[in-house]
Amino acid sequence: MTVWFVTHAEPVVDPAAPIESWGLSPVGRARAGAWRAPASRVVTSTERKAVETAELVAGGRPVEQDPTLGEIDRSATGYLPFEEFDAVVDAFFARPSESVRGWERAVDAQERIVTAVRSHAAAGDVVLVSHGAVGALLLASLSGGPISRAAEQPGMGSVLTLDSVSWRATSGWQRLPLPT
């Protein structure tokens, strides 16, 4: 079974709003709208930026929502300025068995995303719209390698293809194109 694992496109960052309520920016909407889901089934995280990405890539087809496709739980800190956020992400990947600043542990998030991907893939080809950090954890599982930031997407709005039967990636991360 083929799975296209898509990360949400660029959101509007609003430090005053809950992260899960951020919608897509104009660039994010353009990027997501320029790619069409190759499978008829599209399932997304429940976060607004992921739902909006899924609706655009689905091109009018129904979209299912699944909270287990969500990003790492970082509600303990909420929004962090970029430099601080980046340092915490470094620690999250460097110490996967620890909760860094109250965030979900990387090993737990990896188990959650792998279980969700396997479950959805069992029903056939599927496009899953999710988030970058859990995508990196998924790619580490697919490669059999350690949890590492080296598996991160090249930018928001990227896609990774995998074969769920052999449990291996069939492509590396690729950015969704911007319309020409």
C-alpha cells in the first residue's frame, strides 16, 4: 500500500493564538492548492493548518480527521520565539526518551505516528496530512535509524512517499510546488 505523508503548508504565525488554530498563509494556500492527492482517501490531523492543507490537496473530495496524526504535544510551552523554539527542538531530537520542557517525548510521538500510519495504510492507498516533527520521526522509523533532526522536511508543505507493506520510504522529502 502506498502512503503519501504530507506536511501542512506554511501557516500564519500568530503568537497570541493557540498553535493548533493557526490557518494557512497565502503562500501556504498556494502551495497546498498546487498539488493534488494521488489517492482518493485523504486523512488529516485535526489542527487547522493541516485541515486546510488536506482540503486543498483533496481538491473537493471528502477529508477525514484523526487526532493521532497530530504534531508533537508542546502545549506545556505553547508558542516560543524562533530561536528558543529551535533550541527546544534540538533537545527534543537529541534526547528522545526525555520530555524536554514538558513536551511529548520523541519516542512516544514516534510510536503514535507509526501506529496511525500503519492503521490508515491497512485500508489501502492514502494521503495523510500531518506535521513536520512527527514526519521526521516517521522517516527515522522507516529507515531503521535513530531519531534525529537529519530526517526533517526541507520546508513546510513537503511530501514523503512510503510503502507500508515493506515499511520503507520510496522517496525522500520533496517540497510541494508553488504554482507557476
